[in-house]
Amino acid sequence: MPTLFYHAGACSLAPHIVLEWIGAPYQAVPVEFGSSELLAVNPAGAVPALREDDGWMLTQCGAILRYLALKHPEAGLDGGAGPRAQAEMDRWASFLTGDLHPAFFPLFLPQRYTTSRDEDDRNSVQEAGRKLVRRKLTLLDDHLQGRDWMLGKRSVIDAYAFPMIRWAAKLLPDGISGWTNVLALHDRIAADPAVQKVLALEEAA
């Protein structure tokens, strides 16, 4: 069965949810950042990493999610058939990978964005990150207007957005209440029994 290497609370939550939605057998292995176990499967030291039975390894969250959607068409998580539907999946995967996810980096690792050791300077870096996250959430909220799911029906993209929305809810002083469509998507996903199972597993790891 495939093996997912994940870190609790990271974006690897997305393929963990998707594997549960698919319902096929899989194994989930928690790893620590910087550990020899993680570096052995991904020298970049990042999660997620997915290993297939034959030893083939795949990294990068967006690539893993697309692979799982293609591998399990019966799950209906690919966002729809046709070139435009597939382009929309790529579009929003790119938005999450390239726009929303990096917006959190100044919050998680402000020391990467300044050479100053002054706490006020690092706080300024984090505030710039919060402003960027808010702008990206507004784009996402506007897209979700009139939609229950990001691609019109539930897909791997919803699972991809979920951990980032959770980060925003935790890291923004006012949470995500100001983005009603984003909040509704969060609550819709969080209420899913499969998602609750995965969250419980990750919290216990």
C-alpha cells in the first residue's frame, strides 16, 4: 500500500485527507522536520512525501494530490473532465502552492526575511505576512462566492486549502470570520467524518 510521510499540522494534512476520502488502503507515518527519517525519503526535508509499493517516491503537495486524483478516478476528486476543468485544478493548486502557502512563511519563520535580531523588526516581518495572507484570503473568498467547493464539486483542491485556512484561523488575530465563504468551506470540510478521523490521528501522533 502507499505510504504517506507527514508532519502534524503541515500541508501534508491535504493528501492525508485525500487518502482517507479515497478509501483505499494506505499507511501514514509521522516524521519530524530535520529528522533522518524524513531526509531519507525527501532530501529537501519537506513533507508530504508519498512512497508507492515499488519504492517510487513523489514529493510536492500539489503533485501528490494530482497523482492521487488521477490514480483514483473512481473517487471523483479531480474537479471534472475536460481541459478547462483540469486547467482550473492546476490554477488553484498553483494559487495555493505559489501564493497562499508562501504568504505564511513570514509568520512561521520571520528570521528568514530580515538580518536584524531586533524583536520589533521581526514583528514587522510577521505583520507584513499577515497583510499578505489577508489579501490572498480575500481572493479565495471572492472565488468561493456562490460555490460550496473550490472547483464546483469536492476535489483535492479543497483538501489542499484546508490546512492553510486552519493556519489563518490560528495565526490571524481576528481569525477568519471576516471571510464568510472561506469560513464556510472550512466548516464544511471540518464536519466531514473522514477529516475528523485524520485530524484525530495527527493530533495523537
